[in-house]
Amino acid sequence: MTQRRILVTSALPYANGHIHIGHLVEYIQTDIWVRFQKLRGNQCVYLCADDTHGTAIMIRARKEGRSEEALIAEMRDAHIRDFSEFDIEFDNYGSTNSDENRELCAQFWKSIRDAGLVKEKEIEQLFDPEEGTFLADRFVRGTCPKCGAADQPGDNCSKCAATYSPADLKDPKSTLSGATPEIRTATHLFIELEQLHEFLDEWTQSGDHLQAEVANYLKGHFLGDPLRDWDISRPAPYFGFEIPDSPGNFWYVWFDAPIGYMASTKQWCDANGEDFDKWWRDEETEIHHFIGKDITYFHTLFWPGMLKSAGFNLPTKVHIHGFLTVGGEKMSKSQGTFVMASTYRNHLNPAWLRYYYAAKLGSRLDDLDLNLEELVAKVNSDLVGKLVNIASRSAKFVGGQSLADSYPEDGGLFEAAAAKADDIAAAYERCDYSGAMREIMALADAANRYVEEAQPWTLKKDPEKQGEVQAVCSVALNLFRQLVVYLSPVLPRLAEQTVELLNVPIEKWDDVKTPLIGTPVSKFQHMMKRVTEEQVTAMIEESKAENEAAESEAAGDQWNDGPEALAAEPMSEECTIDDFVKVDLRVARIVSASDVPEADKLLALTLSLGGGETRNVFAGIKAAYKPEDLIGRLVVCVANLKPRKMRFGTSEGMVCASGSGGEEVFLLSPDEGAVPGQRVH
RNA sequence: GGGAGUGUAGCUCAAUCGGUUAGAGCAGUGGACUCAUAAUCCAUUGGUUGGGGGUUCAAGUCCCUCCACUCCCA
């Protein structure tokens, strides 16, 4: 087998937050692949870095009253600590805020300029006069210019799905300061990606660079039309690198972030006497990027385009994975399923998560669901019950002695398991870890059956049969070691423990093909504990508590009330008592509630004001309430609202509720004792 | 709104180019064993492959349509 030269990266974590179990899907996936490649004898380096630039970092540092450099240094230490606790082993962990990165950015920039891909355009952008900074779309909220929905983000409306530019918003507010932004023009630099259209068509649609569904997605969504220019500069103030030939402008964070892969490589090369060009300009080198599906287009359009323009190697493959859900739902801070790596570590063993993710990761970009009960079952059953059990039930009979001097007759088990080496390797290679785990666990079952039939515990009682005991245990321990070699990319610590037990290093994939003979066996020690549901529950509880503490700290008071709601929908102008009494608010009882099938957001309600007085109301609360849960409850309604014809009928009032819409709708309820028809003063 | 996906047993997933009676693990049930961390072994229940229609000798797989969910839209 010829040795491959492989450069591997995971996406750069942003220096604005800690590593959580969602991030870990990617780093564990990548780390397994890298460890596998190294075990196969390939020359493989795993590179990563913190992504440190951009507005979010600048704003956060400002809020915390310290420099960006201090913030990112602290975050980088925390990231490195988290990764190391999960046995994620980078060959170099850099930072996009490094000299190497600045130099490489300049080099890319010159190539892209020379290729005639850069042009300047004046664009209008909202500017926060209080913070003294231009505002990215997500930092502006206001009223949708199309449908008039309040509190919508700067680029599209969550109510009517209209897309627009932040400058079109009515009553825009900065989410940073609450100030009304001004429109200012600024010169931005753009890369004319369309000039690379033909190349990108070719690169994305041919070869094996992308998973099939990703190639389809790009074809369907981007490559069918001319590619838009890519805005890669941001005016000061901005935390990043100033563009050398455009003073006052900085490279957009997504320009310098992927270059960070190369800057990290450069650091590694310098530290290890390696030639940088061998890794990024020699076509013999394979380059593999592992990323999540949310950043697909940066890595499959811009990045190959940049590399092509600057004359570097193109990625051999971009491996894209799905998102993590917990219990079938998005990770949720309030439910405690948004678990930080460090919180997990406080309660559970990282090896469990590594195995669980491996058992569920396939080569496609389906989302991965972390089901906590399943985690408990899988770890206890597969790792403890099946795998470690093989050693546990055989090693103690030969502890302190040696394995048999020649490999005993085992009915072909060892050979059969060794024959799986290529299949299992192929599954790892294509990132089908779940397939690999299934094959390995089937072998573990076979090993347990062998021990079951051979009954070393019975043989042990007969002094004449001590040789047989040694033979049976030699087989069992060799089968166990085979499994551990297969699993060592996933469970490096278990591999180390096995080395201690059997006193022979595990160094290469082909170790599965040669049984150990005559080597000493150490005294058996427990290799892995079982998981309990209590541990999992404790982790979730701590995660919840952390979230509550964080919210409370942010709000600065004991009620956890944050400023977001008020900032999102700022106070209206003053009104008089006369203005207020024009609105006749009444307590009403919902006497019927039904779905409006043709409407996405509406429920049809009949409100009783008592004494036979009713109002038919269409309320936009479908996503938040089920009709059957509403019937009978008291609400507050606007009883004198002018009736309005809608497609589905006439609406004769409004039900009072707060919230931003969608599922975030909270009906007002009167306290106990109120009766329908009472006026609200 | 546009695009890309997903939907298979109670749960998590397989099923090669369209090809035998749709398979595993876990959970469940019955039994065996008692070396092992209540681990292991044997047997076994469980399916209208989201709904409907079509193509075909043959459809989980291909086509149309509807439903539900996920992600993306620079």
C-alpha cells in the first residue's frame, strides 16, 4: 500500500462562544477519520484554528470592556481544553488572527486582484451612530416593508417571507444600542465570482469532491443563474485585517477564515521542518475539509474559487454533515439540551459520546439525533456488555501469566475477523462509521459466543485442564484486541488500556491480522464504567442551571428579564387617557376554536362576552396553540374593533397576546374571578 | 416564495444497478447460564416502507401528486 499524504481540517470554531455537543459531532467525526488514516500508515495532518474576526467579536469585547485580543486568547484556551478532553488531537491549532494568516490573505488578495476579479461598488448600509459601527443585517430589526409585521430581521421577514435590504425596513432599530440607524454609503470591494462560473460548474459537478446531494443543491440553487458578486470588505471599525491597498477597509471574516486552514498548516510546517508548498501546491496531497451543512456554499463555491485564483490545490473532498438534534428537537437552552462540552465532561465520559456519534454517523448529511436514553442503552450494551465484557470474562483467568505460545485452534474466528479488515476500513474511509460499528459489534457477538461455548470458568476448576484455560483465554483476548484495533480511531483511550493489559503496542491497522502469542497479560482492571440515567439527568439539570444563571447575569436582576423584547419593539409615543379609552378591552371566553385549513397562521375563534354577545375572530396563533386547548379559557379582546373582511370570513375583533409571532405567542389571561363581558380599565 | 433533502418495526438505523419471503441492534416476551460491571447465550413477537396514483414481469428503490419534518437562500 502506498502512503497517502492527507491534509484534514474541521471548520474553525468562532471565538464568540464555547464548544458544545453540536460542535463535537464535527470534531469527533474528523478526529476519527484522521486517527484512522494515521493507523493505516498514511501521512495525515489535522489542522484547525479559532475563527476570531468580525463584528460579533468586536461588539462583545467592547461590552466586556477589554480588547479583542484578550477575548480571543481566553476563548482559544477554552476551546483547546475542551477539544483535548474529548481526545480530539490536532496537529496544530492556530488562530485566524495570526501573522501567518495576514500574510497569506495578502497573497490571496494579490492573486485575485491580478486575475481581475475585484471591483468596487458603493453600497448603502445602515450605520449605528451610537456604537459608531456599520450594522450587519442581523443587527437590525424593524417593521417589514411588505406585510407590516413588527420586529423582523434586517434581510427577510419571518411572517411573509419577503426578502429586502435592511435599508427598506420601516422603523429600523439597532439591536446593539436600540438607536435608529442612519443610512450611509460606503465603498465595498467585491469578487466577481461569475468569472469563475465555468470552473465551479466543472469542479462541483465532476469528480468526487462533494456528496451527490450537495452537488445537486449547488446546481439547483446557485449555478443555474449568474453568480452574484461577493462582498468581501467591511469598512472600519471592524476587528480583522485591514486590506493593504484599501485603507479603512477590512477583509470580511469569511474571506480570511478558510485561509486560516492554511495559516495553521504554515505554523505546523515551520514547527516540524515541513515544506508548506508540498501540502498546498503539490497535487499528490489530498485535502479534506469537514464542515456542517450550514456553511456549504462558503466551502464549495467561494473557497474553491479563491484557491483556484491563487493557484493552490483544490479540496479533494468536502465532507458535509448534518446538524445535531437532541431527543428529535433542536438543542434548546431552556430545556437543558444545549450542552456545553465542559458540562458534558462534568458528568459523562467523552468516550461514550465518541462511540455514540460514531454509531450514528453515516456518510450523508442527514441530521444526527442524540437520544439520551439510547446513549445509555448503546454504551452499556455495546461497549460494556459486549466489548469490554470479552476481556473482563477472560483476562482474570490468565492475569499475571502469558498468552499461549502458539495461537490455538479457534474455529476460524480470528481469521474471519481479520478478513473484515478491508470492509471495515472502506466504511471508515467513506465516513460510514455507523456501518463500521455494526460490523465490529457483530464480531464482538461472535467472540462472546465463543467464550460462552468454551466455558473457561468450568475448565478452570479442573487442574488437568489449565492448558485449555490458557488457550481459550488467548483466543478471547486476541479477538478482543482485534476489536480494539478496529475501534481505536473511535476509542483511543480504550486502545491504551488494552496496550497496558496485553503489553504490546497497537500501531497499525494490520495489527488485526496477527495474533499475539506468548506475551504477558497484566492483571485485569476495569476498562469502562456503565452510564446511569442519573448521570445524564444531572448533566441536563446543570445545563439548565447554567442557562438560567447566564440569562440572569445578562439581565442583571433576579427575574432574568433581558432587554431583547423591549429593544425589538421599542416604546410607542405617548398617548392620552382619551386615546386609551377608545379601545374597548373586554374579558371574553373562547367558546369555540377551529383550524382554518387554508390559512397558515390563523385559528377561527368564537368569543363570548356573556349574555349571548359573541365575536368571531381570526387570530394568528395557529403555530402556538391547539384549538382544543383554547376552548373554555378566558382571554382579553378588543371588542370594538372595526370588523374586517378576510379571505376566510369577517374578523370582528382581536385577541390580546404578546410575543414576536409564530410559536412565540402568549395569550393574555385575566386572574381568577373575572367574568366575560367585564371591561378592562 | 425558490432550492436541496428526509420519512422503513415501539426507538435508532440497514437494504448494492429496480430483483428471493424488507433486515439488524435496542426495547418487549419465553428459556438457558452463573466466568463477567444484572454482563452473556438460545428462541421469539413486532411492517399496508408517510397517503394516493402511475411505469414495470418485478417498486422501499423510478415518475406524478399530496402530507409532515430539516437545512439553505450570498
